[in-house]
Amino acid sequence: MQLDFLWRRLTVLLGAMSAVLAAYYLWAMPIRMTVAVGPIDSGQWRFMQATSKALRETRGSVRLRLVAVDDSAAAGSLLDASRVDLAVLRSDDPTSKDARSIVILHRRAVMLVSPKGKALKSVADLKGKRIAIMRGETDTNKTIVEHVLTHHNLNSSDVDLQELSSGAVRAGIADGQLDGFFLVGHPAGVVTRNTLVGLRGFDESEIHVEAIAPAEGLARQYLDFEAIELPAGIFAGAPPLPEEEATTIAITYELVASDTLSERHGAMLAKALSSIRTRLRRYEPGTFDIELPPLDKVRRYLPHDGAAAFVNDEVKSLLELYSEEIWLTLFAASIMGSSITGFLGWAGIGPARSPSAAAGLNLESITRRLQNAASVSELDLAQADLDDFLLDTLADRSWQTEQDSSVEPRLLEIQALSDVIARRRRFYETG
């Protein structure tokens, strides 16, 4: 019976340990998130593919599954509908008002390009001109240009605007049908460089690149924009383009989450992405990257709480996050265990008892005392100890079971010791 009780205790202990290990496994296993990005084969799609692969290869704490969409607006719609966990959005995307930035992936500068003979020195020079907006890979850039014109008190009737492909823009500049065009691209990107190199092919050095000013003012007026530096000579060729360093406006592509994503998951994602930054630079150096959002700027996508916690090194551990719940659970388990034990004792349910090892030691000590007894008073002390031991043994007998028959032999031993004490007492009394 006692062995069965020990097995039950061991089973409960192993079950508790298994529960703790299962909880730890669930806590430590990678978090899986879905990302809306697209279209397929765009720069942002390829970069997110590389990101997902790097997270798998490095056994990061996060796994990403890509969901293909047509453009940034479609990605934002899926995020707003809670059909995905994350989305790659442009900063000029009007959807997803509650999106929060995890990391910045990409920047595209806005530039005004024109033949040197018709050099456009500022946005104010566009009035009455035929200007193209070079169409992007997927998303329209028309909203960007409209914001720039509005800031300079120009409207669509003041400028002959057309949104054209890169090939149509080059042809329009070559045959004089266009006075200039807006180019939106990463300064170090292949598309941007190839576009300007292609234009130079018509007439070497007859290209002028103008930054959009005032960049800081536009960034304050429109949160879609931020100011970005254009280093002198960043575009290939000679003479250098631009000829001098300038500041222009740019839009960003950012990996965002809704504000319902927990701080812990947001911090884990920011940490996992930051850890693979070097590996991702092999993808397309200088264009796409992993950059944590600034915390001290008012911008289109405010930092997610998890990203902010990671930047400030305030990511909480398991105990810090759930300390109250853990202690309350332990306290409740302690009360429950005490209550169950008390009830079992009251109901008379419990493990079978048998004379303890301590009782056995008492019997041995009584025997030794009896061997060393040299007077009647010492025999009386041994008899008193033996009487106490007898009472304990009789109490143990009330718990005796069929599987435990160790009480009866002890009663025989007690009787034998009692006889010895009686004989020695008669010897000392008559001697």
C-alpha cells in the first residue's frame, strides 16, 4: 500500500515536470507570422523571401510566411482586416492608419531630372512645362508629386503631368517632347542608375538632377516624407551627378504590424531581424536593409511598442511578463494541496503506516539500556521506555494492512524484553 502511494506521488511529480517542460517548449518555439507583400518578383518581395530564408537558416525565434498581393494598398487592406500579421507598406500608402513600424526596409528618394538645356532648378520652374512621372514597379508615384506641387502652390492645371514608363520617359526626353520628369528610386539602386545612364547615352553629360526642396519643410508638412541626403556623384558617370551634395525628400518601405500585435512578439521580431542584418546585405547592398525606426520623430508609421522596447533594451523576460500570474498560480496550488491533504486526513484516507525507522531505533536503545542496567532504578527507566514504545506499536497496529505484517513480531520482542526486565529486577531485589 505504501509502495502504491509512493508510485502515485512519483506519477504526480513526473506529470508536473512534463507540464512545465511542455509550457517551456511552447514558450521557446518559433513564432509564425504571415506577411502581406508584393507583387511577386518586386524588390520588396525578393527581399522578404531572403529574410524568411535567413530566419530559417539561423533558427531564429520567428518564422515568416509570405502572402503575395498586387501592391502596397492591397497589403494594407489585408492588415486592416486582420488577415495577416504583418505587411510591407509604403509611407505614402493611405491605408492602415493604425499600422506600427517594426523595421524600415527601403528608401526611395524623389528627384527632378531634366536635360541640361532645359535645366529645371526648382519646382517653381515646372509651371507650364511638360513633366512626366516615371511609373514605379507597382505603385503609382502620382500622389508624391501632387503633394510637392501643392506645397509650392501649383496644381494639376499649372503643369502638364503624365505618368509614363521608363522607356516612354527616355524617348520623350530624347525627342524633346518632355521638359523633365520626376524620378522616385533608391539613390544606389540599379533601376535609378540605369535610368540616368540610359539618358546620358543620348547626349553625354546633358543631364541635370535636382533635389526636391525644401526637404525638411515637406517632411514636416507631409508625414509620408522624410529628408534624405544625396551625396555628390552618387550616380555613375562623369561629370558627377549630382554635382553637389543635396537634401531631398524620400518615401520609405516598412515592415509594419497592427497595434494588436503583442509587445513581446514585436520585440522578438525586431530582435530576430536585427540579428540577420549582415547576412541580408548580400542580397542587394545599399538598397534594402534592416533599420529600426527612430523613436523621437513624428512620422507616418510610429514605432511598434515591441520595436521601441527592443531599441530601449526594455524587453521583458517570462518572469517579468507573467510574474503575478505565476505567483498567484503557485499560491492557489499550495492552498489546493493543503486542502486536499486535510480532507484526506479527515476522511481517514492516506498511506498505510508501519512502525518507523525511528521506532526501531528506540527498541534498540531500550535493549542497550537494559544490557547496561546495574540497579533497579535503571531497570525502571528501561521499563518506562519500553511501555512508551508499546503504546506507539499498538497505535501503528491500528493502521496495519494485509501487506504489512511487521507489528506482530515487534509485540513478541516487547514481551521478551519485559520478561528480561522482570527477571533482572527479581535478581537485584533478592541479591
